[in-house]
Amino acid sequence: MSIKSPLFHNSNNVWLRLGDLTERYSCSPSTVWRWSKSRATFPKPVRLGPNTIAWSLSAIEEFEASQKEDSSR
């Protein structure tokens, strides 16, 4: 999947905002928040500033890989 507008890169990490995840998964913002709170394996958001919360792309990709492994069993 291509990333249209990652928030920014720092420390070799790319950060995705809520809108990036809703687009990636074709879901609503409330669904992403629900997953963050109720699914133990879904990556937790990281506060990057007083008004900025994002998810690590590498953590999202690890989550997706683990989901593929689980579904192939």
C-alpha cells in the first residue's frame, strides 16, 4: 500500500495520522479508536505533541503481518 501523506519521518520511523488509517482500512475514525482500545494486538497511538497523535507505520505493518499469519493457520 502506498502512503499518500505520512505525517513525518523521524528516527527512521514514519507516522500515520488517523485519516491515513481510516483510508488504509476503509473504516471510520471511531473504528480505529475502538480497535486501539479493545484489540490487544492493534498498535496504540503515540502522542507526538500537544495536539498530535499518530501511529507508527512499522507497528501497523507488524500488526498486519501478524494478522496474515493468524489467518493462514
